[in-house]
Amino acid sequence: MLDRMRERYIDRYCAALDETKRTTPFGPHTIIWTVRDHVFAAYTVGGAGVSLRAEDRAQAHRLVAEGKAIRVEYLREGVWVLLAWSTPPDELRFQIFSSYELVAATAG
């Protein structure tokens, strides 16, 4: 139940950001949020949390070391981290917005 609430929370927050779009290119259970057609957030319905872009590998490692993010196997090669649904709302908003700003700045 809490996971579904967090999913709706993520959707409402991401939808309020400029130039964002919610897509499901891999089927209805994989939600992809883009800004100018570049991914900044993604989650699987019923999954463990939301995947977000980090600035670089150092930041990704730092977020994991601080316990703010989880490093998962399918994200290990890139600069993506997973924030668990149990992450406090303020931290979720901060990290989503950071990912959004990072991607928006490079999406031109």
C-alpha cells in the first residue's frame, strides 16, 4: 500500500516539473519520466523504489555509502541509483529534482 502511495507521489511531483512526460515504453508496469525526451526517473510498478540519475559515479557511490540510495546490479555500470520507497518524502523530492536538473541541463 505504501509503495503505491509513493508511486503516485512520484508521478504527481514529476508531472509538476517543467517539460516532463510520463511514458511506458517497456509496458504498463515500467514508468519512465523524461525531460525533453531524456530519462531522469524510472520505476517499476510494485518494485523496490525509484531509479534516478546521479551526477557521476562518485556521487552515486556517495549516496550509497550514506545510505540514501541502493546500488543494484542492473544499475551498477552507470551513474544511476535506486532510492527505496522507504526514503523520506523530502529526500525523494530533493533527489528527484537533482536528477531532473542534471538531465534538463544536458538535454539542451
